[in-house]
Amino acid sequence: MKGTALLINKDHSVTVLENVDHDLYEELTNQDESADQIHCTVDEKEITFDSISTVVWYEDSIDWAYGY
């Protein structure tokens, strides 16, 4: 199942990962919250994020034209 993962960063910024598998969301939520960096693989590329406070799953794509 594909969807959108919203990563709420500790500095209150938001990182959006669109069209990703639900497995990636599970991988992100299972990582240690106290870690300084979070690692995952997207489209066969290793990606590192600064620490995140929350990960939210949205089962569809987000309609950005709506005015977010």
C-alpha cells in the first residue's frame, strides 16, 4: 500500500515523503526516538533525517492545490 508519510521534526518543521510504502512508515516509527538521526531507504537511496518527534501516515496522496 502506498501513501504519504509526514515527519514532524523536533524543530517543528515538516518533511513529506510522498508515494512511499507503508513498510517505510513502520520502519520510521520503530526507530529510536532519542537518536540524533533517522535512517531509511527510499527508491534504493539511503536517506538521513535529523531527529523527528512524530511520524504520521496518510493513506492517499495529499492534494497540495487545496491550500495547505
